[in-house]
Amino acid sequence: MTKPQQFRQLLRSGRTEFLMEAHNGLSAKIAQEAGFKGIWASGLSIAAALGVRDNNEASWTQVLEVVEFMADATDIPILLDGDTGYGNFNNLRRLVRKLEQRGVAAVCIEDKLFPKTNSFIDSERQPLADMTEFAGKIKAAKDGQLDANFAVVARLEGFIAGWDLTEMLRRAHAYHAAGADALLIHSRKSTPDQVLAFASAWGARCPLVIVPTMYYSTPVEVFEAAGINLVIWANHSLRASIAAMQQACREVHRERSVRNLEDRVAPVQEVFRLQNAQELAEAEDRYLPRNGAAPKAVVLAASRGSELGEFTRQQPKAMVSVGGQPLLHKLAAQLRKEGVRDLVVVRGFAKDAVNAPGARFVDNDEHEATGELYSLSRAAVELEGPLVVSYGDILFRRFILAMLLATDDDLAIVVDAAWRERNSLNGFEDYVRATRPHTLQYCEDKVFLSAMDRQLPPETVHGEWIGLLKASAAGTQRLKLALQELATRPDFARLTMADLFTHLLARGEPIRVLYTSGHWLDVDSLEDLSRAQAF
């Protein structure tokens, strides 16, 4: 069904339906994902989001632009809070035409004077529009619409302005006769008495809509029993976001850091998901020419990870689920977002269980008896051009990979200067000594690797290699040469990446060190896996 058809179905479903307020494309999409079948494009909320008052300070074209983004972001109908129609009958019928062009299903107009004032501000001092003139607006809107399913909802403000039920009914009959598809009965009382009295007196001549902002504690069953067709939650997304932003801003200002806030706000990846960034990445693959200089990624994912127990009984740790998605899939998505689309995965344990979108695979069938360097050598034929090498069991913030890819050095690695916060020296990590330690002071001098060893004296350790290496085209050739030289050693099968870096240093190859302070983790144990679920 079209969106106008969907909205008419809501009005005529035979049960009480609900619309959720939204004020931009993001909040509209969130409302749809929450399960709402329709959206109320609130005039108050749109004005507030634009930083202006709900007094027609935002022009109708500015409102139209906002609601167009909302319509583009969603598949459900939108009822626009059209205030008084932004002028006379001619303004309204032009608005209707523009709304139809943008896929908006319906408009609600209120019988007050232009420019309007919010219904809850000095409401009894707000005069109502002339009933006959307002009925003419409704008729003009209905005569001017091109889609027979487009709906015009007439909002009666008589109760708000202090008028009685008799006046409300008089106006309701006039608006219904003019062609209104539904009536919105508004009240500022803390109980639903007025709207229930109207519903009882009106019967079922046409659908009724209410906005229980003031009588919010009324059970929904009361509205259902009264035959209310549509209930609008009119401003709650906006108010919820205001409270959250105020708290976050105060906390960040007070603490001069976002460290304590980061885990309590939506991750940046959720923003990308709501923006449908994945569709753009897929479209780029279809429509953009391949850039020959784009780096390739080789991911080492051959090990089982027996420390994870039952989680790796039939699959390697690279395929263990974190937040509902395998580790390897998360890593592949991060690489894609930074333009690394050619992905080669070295698999070993339970290799048939290893998969990743768009990846090619190389097998290390000797994974139980070999180390990281042997796995890398299995992909030797893939070591061409600019290259990223990554462990398959790590998670990291996007800026870390962006920082690594931005460097113009032939060989570069990422080192965590906050390694002491993660662990003490235990003989299992790739500890690093560099030409200088990490400092918060800006320095133009580059930092280079001096040593990498799992047995470095604690007082000489400057950080821990996180498992990310980037090589330019020239650097990749040096990696291949080093692999060929190391392959002549009798212990080659057991060598680690640290042995590769040590060999490169012995050959006089400079290896750039890029420091980070946390913002990553590897999954080596059940404790790591627990942390990863909250990363």
C-alpha cells in the first residue's frame, strides 16, 4: 500500500492505533523500528529541534524540508502537524500539493488564527478561526489533492480556548461536512472528560484522534472503549532526547572527558546503521571503479582459541559471536568502512565454519603445530601492493584503523600505550619498546619501533602491539623478503609476528609506531569475551 493508503487503514482499522512523534529523519526511523505504524510530525518538536518557538517562526518551506527527510527515512505514513495551514485556503492547498509530492500521507490543521501559538501557552486568550472560513480551507485542501487517499484531519481547539461541548459539536459538523477525513479533539485538562464527552456525543460519524499529553495517565483501555481511532504521543521523543543531551553535556563539561559517558550512549556504529551506511558501501562496490592503490587486508584467523571452551568447540574464536555478530564479520565491516575491500582470511581450525562477506580464503592446515608467521606465509602470494595485516580476534575503534591507514610510512604498527591497564607482564603479549614513550604533549618527531618481545623488562616497555600492521607497496615487498629469509630457519613453523619485526629491525628497516591509549581489545579468554560484549 501507498503511505496515504496505510494512513487510511489506521483510521479505519476498527481498533485504537497509535502514532509516535518524530522531528527529523533519525527520530522517524527510530519510531518505525520501535514498531509504530505511523508518525506524528510534530510542529512543536520540529520548531524546537530548529531552535525556534512554536509560533510559526519556522516557515512552511522549512518544515516541508524536515518532513521530506522523515518521509525518505521511513516506510510508514506521516501525519504532519500543519498548524493553521500557514495562511489562508490558497496556502493550504499549495502545502497539500507539496506534501503529496514528498510522500506525506496526511496533514492536520487547527482552527486557530495564523500565526499560531502553542495550545498550552495562554490558551484561553487564543481566538479561534472563523468556522466558515476554516471549513473553506478544508474544502480547498480536499479539492486540491491529487491522491484520493491523502487525508486532511481537522483539529478542534474549542476546549483549549475555553468553549463548551455545544460549540465543539457545531464546529465538528461544519468541518466534517466540508470534507475532513478525521477530527482531532484537543484538551488541556488532566483528565479525559472533555474528549470522552465529545466522543459520546459525536458517535462514529468519522474517525476521532486525540493527543493525551495532559491526561497521559489515562489507561489506553478507556480510549478503546470510547471508540477513539488514533492516539498521538505528541512530543515524547523530543523530550527524551532533551533530557539525555542535557545530562550528557553537563557530565562532559564537568569531567572534561567523554570516557565515563562512552559506554552509556549509542555507539557510532549504531548511528551508521540508522543512516543505512551499509547500503552506500554496497553501492560503491557496484558503481565506483576499483582503486588500484586501495590496500588489501590479510586477517590471521587460523587458531582455535581453546581458552574459550565450549564457544570454540566447533568453530574458531574469529567466528565467536560478539553482540550477535561474529568477530570476523565485525572486523571485515570495519575494514570496508575505511575502504579496505579486498579481504583475505587465513583460516585453519574448523575452516569450513569460517566465513565473511566478500572474503577470499587461504588455508593453514598445520594450524595446531604452527604459529602466526607460518599462517602469514600461507598467504605469501597475496602480499602485493599496500597491505593491512590484522589478527582475527581483535576489536578496535574506527579511528585506530583510520590513523593507521593515513600514515605514509612503509611499515607502521599500532601500539597501546595504556597496556598496564589491560594486564601485567605475563609473557603472552607482544610488548614494545620504542624510540620514545607515549606522551600527551604534541610532538612532530615520529616514533619508531626499537624492540618487540614477550619478555621485555617491565621498566623498558612502552606499550603492547594490538595486532594491526600496515605496509605500503614497498613495505610489503620488504615483508615478503623477510618471510623468505626466515623460512630457512628450522624453527620457522613456530615463529611469531614479533620474530618478523625483530628480523626487520635487524635488517635496518624502520617501523613506525602509532600510539593509542586503549579503545581496543583482543578476545583470548572468557573474561575477554565478556568485555567484548560490552565494547
